Amino acid sequence: MGRVVVTGGAGFLGSHLCHRLLDRGDEVVCLDNLITGSLSNIADLFGRRGFQFVEHDVSTYVWVPGDVDAVLHFASPASPIDFERIPIQILKVGSLGTHNALGLAKAKGARFFLASTSEVYGDPQVHPQPESYWGHVNPIGPRGVYDEAKRFAEAMTMAYQRFHGLDVRIVRIFNTYGPQMRPDDGRAVSNFIVQALQDKPITVYGDGLQTRSFCYVDDEVRGFLALLDSDLRGPCNIGNPREYTILELAQAVIEVTGSSSEIIHEPLPVDDPTQRQPDITRAVDKLGWQPEVELRAGIERTAAYFRGILAGEKAAATEA
Ligand code: UDP
């Protein structure tokens, strides 16, 4: 049990993390500037013992009074639609924000945990991707703002470990989905489920033969905590190695939701990776972690969440 700072704690992953940390008895200081995070993700935590929320942009100087045992740096917009909308903020939170969060951890003698990403592998030419792969990233393309910010964040984190002796962990997060995703997040899973629930066309970009490996959020967060509590230095992939084409994902969503949606094709975004699958040997061997939730079961739970959101939106529209 300890006192943990979570940057980006009102976001999709950050809010799940705040919940799990409190459940196990940690105190949580949640920092978020709410640029993509939402107070509705943590509404049930206000008033809960050991929880504190501070609205703050970690790209500017960060200070948290009192003892801190760990700093978990999850702040960053992370959806491809954000890469075009708020590119400078993404570069700033990955660089300046990581520096500030590292500085806080160093000043407090706290463990530092970086939320990195499978995007450090870019459009990978090694498949599946082990942590030893250096990646294939276009630094000047539209995705470069996220990919390079996270690569810089990893370099900065490792420099703090080497130069300052900081105790660091780095998780490389692969595609994750589940409740608390924004309905307008722009991701394949959220788009497809929201479209299917409204019987609207499912928008598959390109031919849909590109692949991703989708991890349910509960599995993912269990992996984060296993890594946080371990003595594993250096990056560790956490993701579900079961690989699907985007067309297979679309079909699974239609089946699970019982939708009458048809599949339509739209242009493929620039630099969209053709394949992605984590090699999780390190996580399995060193953390004893592996995912448990199968895609269809995860879609079912996520669809239940989005059904509630859509019903709420509909009720609000009727009242207005
Ligand atoms: N995608 C799609 N339709 C959508 C949203 C995304 O076909 O409505 C595709 C996207 O081009 C990519 C894959 O689904 O090939 C996963 O996209 P997502 O944005 O979920 O994650 P990322 O590209 O960051 O892995």
C-alpha cells in the first residue's frame, strides 16, 4: 500500500488504473487536464477515501505535496483522430510532461512507471514484436507526433534510470478496449460498436486486411499492476497476442451486437500500420501475466457500456 500519482487519471486507461489502485488499498492522486479525459470516468471516486483529483496539465511544472511512492505517467491523447486535432499537445505531454513527471518521481524518491506504446514499433517489419525490436517509425508523418513523443519519453525515462538511479518501469501498451472509452474516440473498436448499436454502416478503412491485437482493459490493467510491483527494468509489452484483421473485428462486432449494419470501406489513413501483434514472452515469463478475456466476451461487455451511453444521450436530446 502506498500513495500513487496517476497522470491522465481521468482518461480511459488512467481511470481504470485509479479504480484498481484504490481497490487494493493505495491512495491515489489523479492529475488530468481533461483534454481527452473525462470527470465521468472518475465520478464515483470523489468522496472515496484516499482519492484526490487535481485538474492540471502535466506539460507544465508538476508538484504534489506529501509523500509519493510511485508516479504513473498515463497522460496523453492517444487516438489517431487526436494526432491531427492536437498534435502539439501530444508532443508536449510526451516530452515536457514526461520530464516533469520524472522530476516529481526523482524529488520524492518514488518509482516511475511510463505508459509507452506499441506505436514505438511504428509499421513493424518484425512480426510479432518483441521488446528488442527498435521499430520502423516515420518521424515526419501524422502519427510521428505520438510515436516520437513516446520514443523520446522512453529515452528520457532510461536516462533518468542510468543517470539518476531512478527506479523505472516501462509498459508498451497494445490496442486496448473496454468501458470508459470515448464513444467518439475514433478507434476501430469504439467506432464499430457505436455504429453497430445504431445499425449504421461500419467504416472499415482500406481493405480491412491490416491486423491488430485487441486486449480487454481489465486484462491490460492487471498487467500494469503486475509490472509496477515487479523488479522488471526496461520495457515490457502488455497486450493480447491474438491477432485479427480489421474485417474480422467488424464481423465479430456485428455478430455479438446482433446488428443489421453493413460494412463499408473508407480511405486508409496515412502510415496506418499493416500489422501489429505483441510478443508477450517477457510478461508471461517474468510477471506470470497473460490475458484471459476473449474478444467476443470483451465486445459484449464494451457494447453494454456503449448502450448505456447512447441511451443517456438519447434521453438528454429528448429532454432538450
Ligand atoms: N479503423 C477502421 N475503421 C475505423 C477506425 C479505425 O478501419 O472506423 C482501422 C484503422 O485504420 C487501423 C485499425 O482499424 O487500421 C485500428 O485503428 P485504431 O484507431 O483502433 O488503432 P491504431 O491504428 O492506433 O492501432
